[in-house]
Amino acid sequence: MSVGVNNPIFLPTRKVAEILGLKSNATVATLCKIAVTDKLMELVERATQHRATRYRFRVELYDVLVN
């Protein structure tokens, strides 16, 4: 898979929490849900036992990222 505007990203909540120094991955999961609700990201594929949830970041909302 290549990097691009329409390609999904994965956010492993445990790893992201660790990087951010958070005690719980639930905080990351909540922030992801808020970002989806606020339409900053789209949920592409829910997590499975072996794969993190996939999202698409809505870069088209940000001129600085598109131009």
C-alpha cells in the first residue's frame, strides 16, 4: 500500500498511548471517536484481533495539506 490522500492510516491505540505517555489506550480510542464524529477522520475498517482500526484523515479540509 502506498502513501496518499485516499489511503487509510492505522492507529494502534496502545502504541499511540505509549508514545504520548498516556496511562490508558482508552483515551486514544475516545479521541479517535471524537475525530470521526467531527468528520476530521473517516472510519475505514474496524480493528480485528490482528489489525488496528483503519482511518482516512480528511486532508482535503486543510489547504496547507492539499496545496
